[in-house]
Amino acid sequence: MASKSRVSILDYFNIVCEGENGKIESNCKACGTRIQAKRTVTSNFVTHLKRKHQAMYDEFVRKKDVKREAMQMCTGPPSGRVISQTSAGMNKFEYSDPRQSLISEAIAKMIIRDLQPAKIVEYEGFRELLQLLEPRYIPVPCHYIQQQLLPAYVSQVQLAAKQALKGAESCSVTLDLWRSSSAGYNSGAGFLGVTCHFINADWHIRSTLLACLPLPDHSNTQQMLSEFDEISESHGMSGKVFRVVADLSPCENRSAFRLPGFSLIGNGEEEEEDGSEEESSDAKETISSNENCKSLDQCLGRSRIDCFARLLAQCVKEGVCASPQISVPLNKAARLYNYIIATVAPEKLVQVFNSSTLTNCLSSTDKWNAQLKILRQMVESMDFLEDIVDINDLVLGNLEKAELRELVEVLEPFEEASDMVQGDKHVSISLALPCVLGLRKHLAEVVTHQCTGIVMGLSQALDRRLAGILEDPLYVTATTLDPQFKLSWSSDSDWHKQVLLEEVGKHTRPLSPLEHHSEAQPSPSKRCKLFSFIKQRPTAQAKTVEQELSTYLHEEPTDEDPLQYWKRKSIDFPLLSQVAKKVFTVPATTTSVDQIFNLVSKTLRPEQCRRLPKNLDTLIYLKANYRILWS
């Protein structure tokens, strides 16, 4: 059995038997390999992990390093043994005990995930809780968390990111800006999040936050681009960046659109009092954002694009706000919702709201699509809800019900489009163009009586903000190279085919004769005299881009995942696969750091009365890359 006084390599093995001379036999927990060695000589076990299970070996080394740092930082007797006892006569953990370090690591995880100040480890109430849960644990000091543990995690993430990017042929980058307008946290300051998206050698898409940088002046575009260049250089991305998704209107003002009047619990009704102030702030930020975008366009040129998901949300905002009267039934529905959530037992509401809605709605109701889901469930069960409500003022009239029913119907395809592009584990850029075409068709065909103004506002916003996607070579290429679409969406396939050929020509390199020869010819080891009577296959001639495209389009569309399709077809279509591996790195959705920025914005609201930690940039960086540390 592994020693409890230190991090042991035997933790990764199941001990089968132990001889009298100290020789043990054990099986690897990962692969079952039987290994024999003396307990005091563990090199066989270490060598096995290092050669066969690199991830487990790295974890073992990291834990040993963390324990070693803990011993150096925490004050204790020179021998490293603890002689103090708890009030119950129980010995405290030794500083080298793995349980001591695992609890410290769990505390660090909590600080990162919840964006808590490291000083929480010194709060009296927190220490009382630790004493109750594990009396033998020795609390670590705040400076150990801030100066040792968190920087060690940062170094680990940076190393992993740089290693992953080494094998990436190209990548795309998202720039996210957050600005603090709260008096409680350096008003006017901000953070720039730089997220890299790339496709690895196994054709899996990956997204990693490369940096979260403090920005004293968020309006200085040149400073932001200078920071971006330094990050690209340090991570070996120079010359690899295909597109930059940059919407530098500050996150706090651009992403919190909610259905007007639909103020659910958790949103705070005090927002209505500050409406004029928010509108003024939004107007100022719009001017600043436009200036930033012009400066970005001048510096980045055609490589810069806007985030499709944000443009879609902006279309919904402009469309719904085109009919101010819709806020009246929405406000009434919100009051009904808040009342039943506060007064009715959850088990009675399960037939109206699914369990995830009841559990998560309070944390996610700051976005219009989350509110729309709640509103739809209410509209579909309005009779039941009114039966359990004993206040007549909360009951909606027939006209108000009709308005809400039409609103849900009009916005449902926008909700579908927003949900479809979310997530960083799949290709999303190829969905943008079909979504715009589908939304156009929906708005042209939908019949409304109460929401005519909203339909008109949505149509105008869609044409103003998203119509350019239909002729953008990037989106045409991405959609055509998605095997589920190809050119089935096109009304002028010849023209779009020519656009695709021009785009492919810009982003491909001709394969060398040696590469063609190695792909077409069997290896010399497979040719022998025994099979000399068999005619050798003629050398396959390299296909042109036109031939590849013609063959690709001739095949029937398939619902296969685009990345796995091009992994399988990279030999048949080497030129097209080069382009697919570039364009599919571009995201149509928001990033994890953008969602964290939104969380920080809510935390900074005056009614929360919470001060953020000084090392907020480090915590955001580690929270966004949490899966790299603890997948």
C-alpha cells in the first residue's frame, strides 16, 4: 500500500502481493501491466508511467512539485513533522502528506472557479469551516496561494498552450474587451482577452485563452494591437493567424440585452430606474466602439471580422425594440413568473418548467434567448399558471396572450440560430450563412397581427447587419466546404463556385512532386520479387483545384461532422482540406472568456456589494483554461 506520508508513485498501481524481502508485485491502474520491484526502489514504476502514460507521469511530477513548494512556503518544524495536536488529541497532517496538498489544491480550484480573492483562506469563518471538515488540515497562508500556487498553474497552462500551438498549421483569434464602469473597481479600466482557435493534427478543434491583459485605457486600439502582437510572438503564432474576430465594444454594455420589460428574479427591478443613464452610457460606448472598429479595420484589414453570434443578438435587440408596446405584456408575464417562483412549490411547477429551468434560470436570465425559453414554457401552460394564482392583477388578458404567443413564434428561429452556433467543440462558421438565409425566409413568410412592427424591425436589422455574409468569400467557402451543405443553399452555384475557387487559390500551397509521389507510390518495403508479376499501379496524377471541387460537389451531402469528414478525405482532396483546416478555425460564437466577463459584470453591479480580487486577470485566465489543468 502506498505511503500516506508523501506523494507515492505506487498510487498509480494496484499492489497484488508483497514478499518478505520487500519485493512487491503490482498492476498498472491504466493498462494492467504487471511490474515487479522492491518498495524502496521505484524506478521501474516511474519508467513505466513515463514511457506508457505521459499524462499520468506529468500529474505525478506536478503533485510532487506542489508538495515541495508547500513545504518550502509553510512554516513548520525543521524535520517536517508536525508535533502540534488538535483539541481532540489528533495529530495535524505533515506538510508532505498528499491529503494536505489535495485540500490546498481544492481550495485553489474554488478560488479560480468562483473568482474569489486568495485572502479568503485567512477569513475566520472559512478557517472554522475547514476545521470542522478536516481538523488535521493546516491552513496555507494567502501569499502561498498568490505567489506560488496560482503562478505555477499559469506556467503550466502557458506551457501546454505553446506546445499545442506548435503543431497547428493556422489559427484564428478572438479579441474580447471588458471595461469596468463600477466605482468599486478602478472605473474605466479593462481587460483584453485573447483566445486562440485551432485544429490539431487529429482534426479536433481547440480553443485556448492565451492571455487576459489589464488595460488602463480601453479606447487605445494601438495599445491593444501591440499587446496582441506580443502574445502572437511569444506563442509562436506569427504568420499563422487566419482571421481575427474582434468586437471591441466593452462587454459590460454590449452583451446584456434582455427582452424589454421581462425582468425576472435576479435581474433586479432597480434597472428600470437607471434606464436613461444606461441609454446614455450605451450611446457613448457606441461612438467609442465605432472609432475602435474603424481603427481595427485600418490595422487588420480583411483579416478582421465581427462575431456572428453578437451581430445576431444585436438584430434581435433592434427588432424587438422597434415595437415598444411589447414591453407591457412582457412586464406582466415577468411579474407572474416572479410570483409563482416565489410562492408555488417547485414540484407543482415541474409540468410547466423543466428541472434545468428551475435550477439554472436565475443565473442565466440575463440573455434574451434564455428568457425566451422561459416565456415559451409560460405561454404553453398559461391556463394552468392562472389557475394556481389567486391575484387577478397578474392574470394576462387575451390580447396580451396573443402578443406573447406571436412574439415567441417570431423569435423562435433566431433562438434556434443562437443555440446552434454555441459551443467551442464543433465547427460554427459554416452555419452562419444558412442561418441568415433561413431567417430571411422565415420573416418573409411569418403571418402576424400583433407583432408586425417587430417583424419589420427584425428584417431591417438583418439586412443592415448580416446581409453582407451572403457574399463574403469566407462564409461562402466555409458553408460550401461543410459536407452537409455544399452548394445546396446557393441560387447561383456557378458564381459561388468561382468565389470558392478564388478563395482556395489564395490559401493553398501546391503539393510538391515528392509529396505526390509519397502518397501515390507504395513504400519500397512492400515491393518484392515475389509479386514482380503484378503490374505496378500507374502514378496518380495530381488533381487541380477545379477537379477536386468538381468531384467533391458531385458527391451527395452528408451529415457527417465536417472535421471528421475532412480528416477522412484529406488524401482525396488535399487542396480543399488545406482550406477547410483554415476556415473552420473561425468561430461564429462567443468565447469562454466573454462569458466570464459577463459574470464579472454581474458581480460588479452595485447591489452585489462585492469587491473583486486584485489578481482578477490571473483568475480569469485560469478559469477560462480550467480544463487544461483539471480536465
